[in-house]
Amino acid sequence: MSAITLFLCGDVMTGRGVDQVLPHPSDPVLYEPYVESALEYVAMAEKTNGPIPKPVDYRYIWGDALDELERMAPHARIINLETSVTTSRTHALKDINYRMHPANAPVLAAAKIDCCVLANNHVLDWSYPGLTETLATLHGMGIKTAGAGENLTEALEPAVIESVSGARVLVFGVGMSDCGIPREWAATSSKAGIALLPEFSDVQVDRISERVRTVKQPGDVAVLSIHWGANWGYPIPEQHRAFAHRLVDTAGIDVIHGHSSHHPKAIEIYRNKPILYGCGDFINDYEGIAGYEEFRSHLVLIYFVSVDASTGNLERLEMVPLQTKRFGLNRVSPRDARWLRDMLSRTGRQTSTEVILTADDHLVVETSRPISSGIAI
């Protein structure tokens, strides 16, 4: 059976300022402590990097990522959509609320997204009517979802993506309470919400294992997309590593797609399975916002993960560096590509992972080094 290539990335936040430059912007009113209009985020970005040609077409925000997607032709395109797609006016009582108008949802089709993971701390920013409309809008476009639903059964159900080779990609979505997801957002047997795990425990691993066993067939590639951890900082919490290792060891997970951090974090290849601890942001409206400059969060990565469909083992992990500018994704300079390589290799010492730079300024995980195994941490 041939290799399956996945497109994975960090948080895709098409609400707020990004929504305002698309053809059908929502009401820009915000309920944040210091910002009252989403248009202020547009103004900050333009002050920093120059005018945005509003309204932009739906391909604009993906920019040079579209060329890379065409080049690699991945079998499945999976994102963490950290935005409610809704016209709901009932906002959650929290500092930040992301919303994209449903008429702007074709922006996801422009990148041919197959699956939106919704188990995050923004999908219910516009309450339960917002979640219901988000699910209906995405499903109406033929985009699969994972990690949220009208009840717990739906939230735990994986998205199933069929590949042309006959192999399937199963995408399970979960959120952890350590990334700021309100506990009341957890789906139950009688209430909509997300698949929220309250703790890193064997009980939660068993819970995921049970779901995987019921649907995974020989030749399937199981992806666990998990929203966890703090927004800033490179060290990987030991409980994250231990949890990820147990998911590989006992739950049948082949790829762990971690997100929540606003910048890329270390990678681990554990028993031939890739663990992306934090993919960073991918699309957002943060240009011009001061603070945490040392993380250079405007530098983002596309992750192309190729695995053997018969074993689920990693064959190649290639990353394409891009940068956010005027709400679009653009190629980086060789200097920035080297900075990303050095950062990933430096932070990868914790996970015994080194990244090398190719002649075309792409990044590849060095797989000739010893692959970590079940050593206790």
C-alpha cells in the first residue's frame, strides 16, 4: 500500500480582522477589554506592513501555501479551525470572540480543506447557536469536522477521509482543559459542545483507545488532533510527552497533531510515529500586536506528513516555512528558514529530534538519528 501524505498546520483563525477583509465581513463590533472593533486589527496590520487590497479574494489569505499544496497534492488537508462560522449575536462571556461570516466560508474551499478540527477554545465564542451554524455550514460545503458536535457521541466521532488509494484517514479531535477551554463547553450525551478531556490520565487514553478500536481498520491512518498547553514557550510539559507516548503505545494513534501554541514547537518521532507538539498559528490577525517578539510568531510552517498506510509509520516529514504579511502567507528569506531550522533543532534536543535545511529552504526531520522509544520521562 502506498504512502499517505497529510497537510497539517497550526491554528487557522479566519475571524475578526481576517473576516473583515474577506468579501462578506461580519458586524465588526467586539467585546474585548481594549478593542471595540475588528477593523482595528486590520488597521494595525496595515500600519505594520502596508495596505491590504480589500476585499480580498478567497485564495488571498492562503497565498504561497496554495502552490505548495498543489506541488505536494496531499491525500488529506486537515486544519484546526479556531473560529466560529456564524451570524450569531450571542457572544460567550470571555475576553476574545472569533467569528467569521458563513458567506466567507468559501475561503476554506479555496484551499480544498477536507477536515476542520473544532475542539478548541474559540469554536463556542458565539455560544451554542454559533456552534450549530458552524457545523451546518461546514457540512453543507462537504467539509468534515472532528472534535465537536450536537452531543458527545458526535464530538467523539472521527472524520473519515477516503484516499484515492483506498486507505482511510481517521481524524479524532480532542481539547484539553490546560489550554483555557471552559469546562462548561464539554459535550455531554444531551448537550452540544466539544470533546474535552479534563486530565492527562490512563482513563482518558482508554477512552480514546475505545473509539479508535471501533472504527480503525487495517490500512487506516489514525490522526489525533489535540488542542493543549500554553500559547507561549518552547519546553514540552512532561505530561504532554507521557500522554502522547501512551496514545501511540496503546490507542493505535499514528500521528499526533498538536496545536494551541502561537509559534511552532519541538517535534518528536516516537516509535516511528510523528508527534507535533505545537504547530503554531497559521492564519491570524496578529500583525502589529506587540509582545513576545522573540518567538517570531509571524513565521509559520506547513507540515507535510507522509506515512506508510500499511503500518502508520513515518516515511517523511517535510515543513515549508512561510510568513504572515498583510493577512496573507508569503515565502520566507533563506535567513528566516535557517532561523526556523536552528530553533526546531535547539528545542528538539528535549525530544532527540534534529531538523535539516534542504536546498530549496524547506525543513526536513532528520530520521537517520535514533528514534525515541518507550524510555520513561
